[in-house]
Amino acid sequence: MEETTFLTTYQPRLLTQIKKMIEHGHLAHAYLFEGDQGTGKHELSMWLAKRLFCETPVDGNPCNHCLQCLRIAQGEHPNVRIIQPEGLTIKVDQIRQLQSEFTKSGFEQKLQCFIIQEADKMSVPAANSLLKFLEEPEGTFVAILETNALGKILPTIQSRCQVVHFTPLSKEQLYQRLLEASVPDASAKLLVQLTNSFEKAVEISTDEWFNDAKDSVIKWFQLLTNQSLNAYLYVQRKLVIKAKERKQQEQILQLLQILYQQTLTQGESTNYQAVEAILDAKRKLAANVSFQNVAEQLALRLIHKKFKER
């Protein structure tokens, strides 16, 4: 999705704020974009870089068609540099190379922009080198640091930047983003109830255990809602084998709760008691009752109608 469209959809307040700063000539020389991955940090970085050099802005937005915008999009603009971790960290040599390029002859007459992705992964020497650069800036530049872990950025660097907080995606926005990322609809609906982080949601969606467990819980849910006695047997035959770790057991119950909650939004008010039963089961699990006992007791509670009829 093109940056202006993305930001208008997901971060309209920040886009308006940055536009006003540019319009009134109030841009800072260093920004720290902070927020969950997928909330638009890099989109705003690229939007701002393009806007600084765009030859024909449209309604305050970069045109995305001029030579300057195209070169930035392709990573070929001489005045815009993007730094990413090499391996696990951003190394001091990367920052030193950036400084060297910025202090070449003629730099003082040219606007420069650099973007540091995953800035929290800077090594200590790299962070100290960047700090010195921010404390003693040479020439005209706009620095943009992106992070989803603000606490890992040196306080001294934070103090040299204008910190911009990115609003977490709403459940509906996260759902739409997951669909755009080719996550199946059924999985997306479950994932938005498990996390508000796009990065975490995508990570979970590609987890083999989660996808297998999700299908198993959906089958269990169907057995339970059909008041089938097999829902009790299914616990030992399938779920106990699949959920050997406490975290997995908790997620099984959480997925089941989400499925019942989705029926509540569809007007199935009779399932309120089912949700209460699941919450009670989660409390028992937290009190170290075995998962098999918890799940079997829960199944009996949820298919009680069938037992009453026997």
C-alpha cells in the first residue's frame, strides 16, 4: 500500500501533524518513531523523506511520480540513506560510514535525510557514535529513528529526538492489515483477539502448532455446540496430546473462549454461560489443576443438556 494511503487509513492524526510541521517550517532535525511493528513507522519515514525532496507535492503529500520520489522509493537517492541491522545489530562502522558520507564536500549546502530502522538494535559503540552526531550536527539533515522497543534506546538519544508515538491498530484495522498480508479470514478473526500487534499476529499465523491447534479447537467447539458426547472424549484423544505445555494449554482455552465470544456478537446470548464456564476453567488451570481435568470438566459443563436428556 502506498505510504499516503496507508497513513491516511491507519495514522491520520500523525500525518496531519507532520504536514503542519512542514507547512510552518517547524521540522525537528531528529525524530524517534516509536510503536508496534505494522503501525506505520517506516511508511511515515518514507513519506517524510519523499516529501522533503518531492518536486511536485499534491495537497501536501509527495507525488510519488517525480524523479526524486522514484529514486527514494528505489533506494537510489544520494541524499537519503536507510540503515538496517547487519545480522543482529547495527554496527558502529555503519554509523561512522554515514557520518563520513554526510561530511563530504558540499554537504553543508544540501539537505540530507537518514532513516535508521530497528534503532534499538544499535550496538553500544554505534549508539554512542550516533549520539555524538546528534549532539554536534553538521549541515542540514533530518534523522529518523524507528523502534518498537523505546526502552532499549539510550535516554540521551531520546532527549535529542522528538519522540513520535504511533497509535496501536484497532482490532478492525489489524484485521484488515492481516487480510492484506494474506492471512486467511478465519485466522485473522482469531488473531485480533489474541494480540494487538501486527508483527506478533503474523508471527503466530505462521506458527505450525498454532494452526494445528486452531483447527483442533474449532473441531472441539463444533462438538461442544452440537452437544456431542464426543466433546468429552476429544479432550484426551486430541487436546491433551497437543497441549503439553502450560502456555499451549492456556491458548487452547483462550481460542475456545474467542469462538464462543464470536457467537455472542451474532446474537447467541445462550452462550454467555459457556464463556463464564471457560473463564472458570482458566482460573482452575492457573491454580495448577491438570489440563486434562480442567478440559474434561469444562466439556461436561458445556454439554450438560445432553446428559440431562439421558
